[in-house]
Amino acid sequence: MKKILFIVLITIFGCSKSDLQLITVDASDIHKQVASHNGHEAVLLNFWATTCSPCLEEFPMIVELSDAYKDKGIKVYFITTDWLDFEKEAITFLNKQGVKGISFIKEEGNDNNFINAISQEWSGTLPFTIVYDRHGNVSDYWEMKKDRFRFESAIIKAIGS
């Protein structure tokens, strides 16, 4: 009986382990991550928060596009701007969305400095998406929720650069 219980517990906890890593970063860490893809693939960064309804509404579509284009030359990273107190909520949401690999949570500190270091064009409105081409150049960016066509067009343009 103990053996069966042990096997059941191992199965449950072994299978529930997430393939997600949520890493605390500042703006320079994000720029280094983008630079690590230079010459290889385009990068899409999506800044979001668990308290942002438009962020949560567009999120499943971004995950779908990430899956559809990952083998065509785009890497998608999600960066939550939640406070570290919301880390568990962010992880739960990312897992429910099927996000795997590395995602980021913004280091706490001066939000305006973070925003300006990411992009002078970003007012701080969420969601914010920025797309880099294969050479690390900003290819497109926008604030607020956008439709699939806008995302897909930006991805195709960045991959083709």
C-alpha cells in the first residue's frame, strides 16, 4: 500500500512540474536577452500585468502566434510588470496559458526609469508590445490591446528583415 501511495504521489508531483521559469529582471537584462538573439531570430516582447484586462484578453492569441511562428524565426517573451507580491498569480496565469520556457517579472523599483529604459516611446500604458528584427533593431511597437492581424503583420515583417 505504501508503495502504491508513493508511486501516485511521484506521478502527481512529477507531472505537475512546470516548464516555466519566471526570472526577475531589470531593463538592461531584457536588452541583453534580446541581443542574445541577434543574427538568429526576431524577438517579440509583451509587457503585461495580471491586473490588466486588455493584457489578459490578448494573451491567448499571442501564445497561439508564438507557437505558430516559433519555428519560423521569432522568439516571444512575456514580461509581467506586476509587483513581486503577485509573482504566484503571474506564474499561475502563465501556466494556465501554456507558456513554457523563460518569462520575466520586472524588478521592483522606479517604474518610470524601467519604462524609459525599455523604450522612450512607451508611455507606460499596458499592454505594451515591442518587436525586434533578426538584427536587434526595433521593427514595430505599440501600446494597448491589438488584434491578431497587427501582431501577425509585425511578426512577419520582423522575421523577413
